[in-house]
Amino acid sequence: MLDQLNSVTHSTLEKKVYSEILQAIVSGKLSPGSSVTITELAEGLNVSLMPVRTALKALEAKNLIHIQKNRRLTIRNLSIEDLKELFEIRIKLEVAAAQEAARHCPPETLESLGRTLGEMKACQDRELYLEKNLEFHRAIYQSAEKPILCEIIDDLGHRISPYMYLYLKIDVHTHDPFHEGLLAALREANPQEAGRWLECDLSSSARELAERLQQRPGG
């Protein structure tokens, strides 16, 4: 698990440590419910304890981890009901962002989205597809010109992401039509259709994830 972390040696140490641990959490490498010591993290990243402690305080503030008194930390585990609630909130916020994007999305962003969607459709690696999917959605929300909304969407996505990587073992290309419809709506500057396709995409993911989690032992 920890051998998958990349060594950090450059000057912007705290940001790099934060980014590396965050990526390990959202990709499921540090899986929900798992526990690790601060010392083990520091050794895995080849850094001192101080930047790790700083990063962990920020991650705890975002409800991604729980730091215990014995210098261990646990990756927060969410129930199915928690995830359903998070998806309900995400859908409302991301539909609003997609609708705003349809009003503001510049031609160069539409062109870039088309390239990203093409890469997604050609992708056969599930993890790479999920990374490209995040890139696609994030570019749309950023074009909405609502930075606070984008920040909240990112934070919610970080809490759901580990479960997408670990449990959503489906043919990801079943979502291609949603992405095609969303991009078409953006090109047509149609907020209502952009919101509709975005809601279809996220609602489908929420249902699929809930089904997989219910199939777990004790689910």
C-alpha cells in the first residue's frame, strides 16, 4: 500500500505531501477504514514528520481522515446512506455548475472537452478512464466561472472518489452517451439540456455504486 506513494524531495514540500496523500486517499490506495501511522506515511514519502502533520490537519478538516491520539490516522469510512446523501448534494451543485457552464463555456474549452471525451471513449484502462472523467467534469465546472462552487464540488468528489475506484467495477463506457449529450448541450449553449445530461450521468453512478456496496459482505 505505502510503497505506491511517490517520494517527495522538492521545496514546496507541504503542498506536495498534501497532494500525494490526498491522491492516495481519493484513488483508494489508502482505502476507507484503513489505518496507518504518521511515521509510516513520512517514511513512505521520504520526508520528516512536520510536513506530514501539516497535511494531515488539512485533510482532517475536510473530513477525509481521523487523527487518533496514538499517532495513527484512519481513512474515514462512509455508509451507503452517507454516500446517497453526498450524491444528492453533488447532483444539485453539479447540475447548477453545468448549467452555468452552458452559458459561459468558451470555444477553446469546448474543443479541449471534445479531445478529452475522445480519449475517454478510446480508453480501455478503467483507472485512466476515471482520471479522464474527472478531468472532463472539472473542466466543465471551471468554465462556469464560479470558483467557490468548484471548490465545494471538488471537496465532495474527494469523499466519494475512493468508492468509485474500489467498488464501481462496471463497463465505464456505459456513461459515454451521457458525456456526449452533455458536450452537445454545452456546444448548443443549452443550460437545461446540460443539466439534464449531467443529472443522468451522476444518478446512474449513484445507483450503480449503491448496488455494488450492498453486495459487499455486511453491506
